[in-house]
Amino acid sequence: MVEAGDRLVKLAHYYDVVKVGLELMSNVGQSSAINLPKVFGLDVFADTKYYDIPNTVKGAAKATTSHGVSYFNVMAEGMRTMMEAAIDGAAERAQEWGIKRPKVIAVTIPTSQSYEDLLRKGMVPPGLEKPQTPEAQQAFISYVVMMLAEEAVAAGVDCLLSSPLEAPEMIKKWPNKEVITPGIRNPDSIPDDQSRKMSPYDARMKGITGFVVGRLITKPPKGKTMEDMAKMVRSDIKKAEKTLLSM
């Protein structure tokens, strides 16, 4: 909690919305974790990743809505009925308490997962010839992501979340949906658990406007501070926007 507070002291003015993750919520409780960014006047995205039977998710969505978050997320793999339950739970609690309903984000395939992960999860039909190139494997991932996104849109979610590699297709197909992308890394970033990633500049050039940026800022490379990295992200996005305007 102290570490999270220290980060916000340094970085609050760089953020539009603060994501509160499972680590912090598990350590200090959802209520305390969500209230911390509010001290700085910031909106909160509760990174809950709900994935359970519809009735359970509905109850969890009600509880999270009670804390006055602006966003929370569910896993699209839970399918339409579960996502509908999350939306219903949030709407019911918001109406009961006279507060604004948070936007519900559907997470498609986490950015840490690769084609091999989908294969092990059984998402690749038996007998299907394995794509041999990275491009062909990414094409299959995009196919699965778009199927899950279709389910999420049918359920009525407000936002879709995928890696920057799939986001442009979502933006094109659903221009009225808010599309959010984690997996933001620099080309020279130290390799980590993110399989599908892109730089802030390249992502903005692809039409992406919703960025979830965590470790690129909070784990700065040697010789850089968190503030340096936050400024760099903002600067790269602005550079891309200037380039887009000049095209």
C-alpha cells in the first residue's frame, strides 16, 4: 500500500485512469485498493478479471460497483451469459445506490498468451495443421480474439481489451466501442511475460487511443526513473498523433 501510494505521488498527474490490480486488491482488500487513487482525484479501473458462473459474477460486479469505480473487467471466455450478468449486476447496484454504472471491459486473450498457449488450452481444433510462421500464428490468435469480442459485443459490454496486434481490427469493426490495449513495451524493453506487444508510438499509429501502461513505467530501465518513462510514453503518443495529423 505504501509503495502504491509513493508511485501515485510521483505519477498521478501523468494518468487519466489508474488501474488497480489483483496484487494490491489481494493484499489490502478491494475497498482500500480502490480508494487510494481517489485520494488523488483519479478515476479507477478495477482489474478484477471476473470469470465464474453468471450468478457469482453478478454478485461480484455489484460489490465492485459499490466502490465507485469507473471501469472493471471480466474475461470474455466466460461467454455471453456471464458477461450479461456482470453488466446487470453493475446496473442494479448503480441504480440502488444512485451512482453511475461503471463501464464493463471484456478481456479477450491476455497479452501474455501465445499461439502455443491457445493450443494447450484446446482452442485449436484437433487435426488443424499448425501455422508455421509467426504471422500465421498471430492470424489464428486474432481469429480467436475476434470471436470472443463478438460474444462480448453481443452481451453489451462497454469496452474491449486485447493486445495492440488485434486492436486495430476491433476499432475498425466496432468504432463506437472503447478499445483498450495493454502489452505496451519499447523495442529495447527487457523481455518479460508479454507475448503480444507494441511500442506506444506504433500502437497510436495503428489508431489505438486506450493504453494500459504498467511495467514500462513502474519498472524503468537502469538510469531512468518512473517519471522519465511516463514522460516518454506521453511524448511518443503525441509524436504519433502529430504524424497522423500530417498524413
